[in-house]
Amino acid sequence: MAREKSEAVILKTFNWAESSRTVVMLSREFGKMPLIDKGGRSITSKRGRLIPFSRLEIGFHYSEKTERGYINDVDLLEQFSFEREGTLGRLAYGSAACELLYLLLPEEESHTLLYDYLISYLRHIDTAEKHYLPAIFLAFFLRLLSHLGYHPSLAYCIDCGKETNHRTKIEKPVLFSPERGGVVCPACQREGEYYIGLSAESYRVLSRLQTASLDEASTVPIGYQEASLLIDTLTKFLSYQSGLVSGLKSLEFLEKLRNSHLTLEKDSR
């Protein structure tokens, strides 16, 4: 019965008994892996607690009989409380990153750099001013796509390869094709094809964030509507390229929350 130990972050949990559940974790050494948390939800459990949005050290063993991993020990190394202004937004963006990793990563394939990047991302979401949170999430989204081989073409036309002068010279709206995987120059556009129109400013922001560090993204303020358009653009791109058919449930919650606030403001006038 092999015993292992690793740093890990919770991506998703599935409760299947009053005190037990399956926990899908991203570990630094072993990648994404589902582990059985038997009795861990019980208030009488003397083992350390599994806390979402935390850097944990977990001890686990594999059962030769069931070929499943079981959690033995949990130590809290670092917790991201998201208690600063904009807590619900921080929770939504933290959850969206974990949801993306859960949906996209194969099991038991090590992604050490990606694990370290996730920890850095959660620290930024925990401490940045709230109006920089969308840019930090977009930078994470773009880096994750590129890391997994889904690199959207923003600097060059996806068809002919013509450079788009993406950083400074673009003044007109740009058309992005989720199906083809990037921006399409006027000469390569096809009648009847689906495109997402990006304003020159939105296009410049997205291009800038594609190569930005999380520190650099933490200085880029983006309005809610612009952020929604850019996140929707990347989500549709991912849907076409990877076959994922649904949006991110974590961000749907943020959209519902925003709409409810707008309705309350309208009703109070």
C-alpha cells in the first residue's frame, strides 16, 4: 500500500455520504487526482480539515484492492481568505480558475509550473484591488490556454498570417473567429461565418494580457462590460477548440449577482 505526500489545492468535491466525499485536487507532484475523503466531513474527525482556496499538504495512500487513493493527513500551509472588498467577485474568479483546471487537465499528469502559477494567481486574487480582478483572471485564462496548446492567434491573422499591429496601430474593430482560433483580417473573412467583434481598445487589452505577468495584469483596470465580452470570447474559443459545451458556472453566478443588483437599483428609482 503506497503512501505519498504532496502539496495540493482543491478543485472540486463530490459528497456521496453523510461524512464522506470524493475530492478532486491539483497536486504539485502528481497533477490532478481524485481522492477519497472517508469520514473527513464528520465533526468528530481528528484529521486536519480540507479547506477550499488553500495550499494544503496532504498525505494519502493507494488501496491495491480498490485502486483508489485515500486521504490520511491534511496540514494547512496557506489560506486565501478573499476577505478584502469584493469578496463575492474574488470567490467567483477563484472558483472559475479551479473549474477550468478541473475541466481541462487530464488526471495524474504532473503540471508543476501550472500548480505554482495557480498559487500565485490565488494570492493575486486575494490581495489585488477589486477593479483589477477581471484582468488577473483573463491573464490566467490566456496563460492556461497557451499552456494546454489552445493558443488564440491575436498578433497575426489566423488564416494568412498577416501581422495585425496589435499593440498600437489598430484603430478599427477587429473580428475574432472562435472556430478558426483567432483574429481574421478583412481579406480572409467569409460571408456567413460567425465572428465576435472586438473594439480596438478591447483587442489591445486582450493582446496585452496574453503576454502579461500576473503583476502586470494587476495594473490593468477593465470595466465589467468589456471584461464580460473578453471572457465570453475566450470561453467560446475554448468551446470550439476543446469541445467543452457549457460556460463557466462560477462566472454565471457573478453575472446573476450583477443582474440582481442592477434590478434592485432600477426598482429603487
